[in-house]
Amino acid sequence: SQQGEEDPQALSIQEGENATMNCSYKTSINNLQWYRQNSGRGLVHLILIRSNEREKHSGRLRVTLDTSKKSSSLLITASRAADTASYFCATADTGGFKTIFGAGTRLFVKA
Amino acid sequence: DVKVTQSSRYLVKRTGEKVFLECVQDMDHENMFWYRQDPGLGLRLIYFSYDVKMKEKGDIPEGYSVSREKKERFSLILESASTNQTSMYLCASSQTRYEQYFGPGTRLTVT
């Protein structure tokens, strides 16, 4: 079953603009993670936010989590062409080791 | 740096063949995972293992089996490959239930 669902499915912006991607999920979580995937490659972990946190920053990344709405957002500020990739949210449930990934948002940053 | 390697980047097999996909990690991680990735569906968990010789079914285990004889190696086996198993296969490892480290992926085509 798919837990996280990203929105939008695809996003095209100019270099220097901010990019915002949203993720919704269905059940209680221990944490939520965001990953990036460059074309045809494996995923790279970007940031993790725990269920008791509301906001987290890492460089140009800002993640928010609203557990009451079961949603998260990833903001990339001052985007660069190198940010062009697919971005996935992933949720880890309160139980075991399974992490469930959404279908991803494809971001294209035009130089 | 954690390194997760997969035996092949591209693989072409015929329907009915037995296929082995190998994954090796070098960080002594307890947990290893196999996912398949298809357009619009994100990553779906096939099997995971939290210890040597231990395995758990994920969301789509049908048609697959796994083997973990050594801590660093996790193999995915397609007993009798079918065309609907054409996909990108991603292996990952983790020490906790949090950050997963992914290999570069194997793009398998079954003809």
C-alpha cells in the first residue's frame, strides 16, 4: 500500500526560484524522510524529521511536518540546475523497519 | 562513506530464466532491502532482512525470493522471470529504521 503521496507530480521552475513539494500520508508515523534521485540512479537521503518536530532545516532545504494533517512539505530555496531530480517522501511507521515511499515529484530547474 | 553496490547496472533476460541480483554493502549494516521502482508507482518493497538468514516479505513478494547468507550480501532471485518483472531494482541498507543507503540500481529487462 502506498503511504506517501507527493504533490505536484512534476514541477518546472527557473534557476533561483524556490521549489515546494508536498507529501501526504495515511497512518501514524515515527518519522518522515525526503530523498532525492538523479535520473537513473539510486536514492540519496536528504533530511529526516521526527513526528514530534514541526520544522527542520539543512542548508537550502526546509522541511515542515503537520501530523494533524498528515502532511509534510519540502522547500528548496534558490534552486540550481543541479537540483533537477526526483524527490520522494518516505514514512517509517511506529512499528518495525518498513519505510514506505511515495511516487515522487519530478523537479526540473531551468538554467 | 557507505557504499552499496549492485552486481549489474543493466540486465536483459529471457522469460522463464532464473535471475540473480546481488547487493553488497560495506558498512556492517543490520538491515537490507530490495525495492522495485516503476514509473508513477514509486518504490515498492519486495523483501527486507534485519539479520543474517532472516527475511521478511514486503508489499510485493510474489515471484521473488531472497537470500542472506552473509551480513554484507543480500540477493534477490527471480525464480522464473516474466515480462511484468521488467523494472528498476534498487537495493538499500540501513543500521537503524531511519536513513537508508541505496545502490545505483539494476535496470532489468525481461523479453
